[in-house]
Amino acid sequence: MASVVISGKRKRSIARATIKEGKGIVTINKRPYELLPTLHRLMIEEPLKIAKEKLGKIDFDIFVKVIGGGRESQIEACRLAIARALVKATKSNELKKEFLAYDRNMLIADTRRKEPYKPGDSKARAKMQKSYR
């Protein structure tokens, strides 16, 4: 199997996951994902555990490069890219259904973005109050 490159986005973060046959190594920005804080590590493990449960052994190496945004959005972009890459590499419709049943945001990107600032104001929504005194 040739390597497959899939991307995932969340807010301003963009993650590109490259998946190819291997030993099951997962790296994010050239670092093992096990070095991440506990909550982030669990978020990255979700698609891996579901795939392992559904397909048995996962013999893919996944390399993720993520840029932009903050920590949380980078982790969510990585999670999206990893899940999409697993579905594309295995060509499993069952795995796709399982991801969608567990959490829709594993395969479908959240398109919400930050609203732009309004002219003459410092915020996106709330307008400055007018004072008559």
C-alpha cells in the first residue's frame, strides 16, 4: 500500500496525516503522541482504539504535521486527520459508520470560525454602549 495523505481542520489549525503500513507508530510534529498531556493523548487515542476494536490489529504508521491555531484546535485537527486517514487506508465502511456513531466530528469537520471584527469596534458582536451623560 502506498502512503495516503489526508488533512483535517479545526478553527485555524490544519493537520496533515500521512499513513502507511508499519508497526503502529503515531507521531505528531515528529514527536510520539505519548508525550502529550493526558487529556490530549486520550483524544488522539480515540480513533485508534475504535479502529483496533473494529478491525483487530492496526499495522499502520501515522505521521501528523499540524500548524496554526491553539493547542486544543491542533489536537482536534489531528484527531480528525487520523480518523479520516484510517478510514481511507482500510477502505472500511464499517469503521466509517462506527466513527460517525461515536462522534460525528471524527470524520466531519466543524466549520465554525471566529466572527470578524466590526468596523469602529474592538469586538465581533457586542457594540460599544452609548453614553448620554
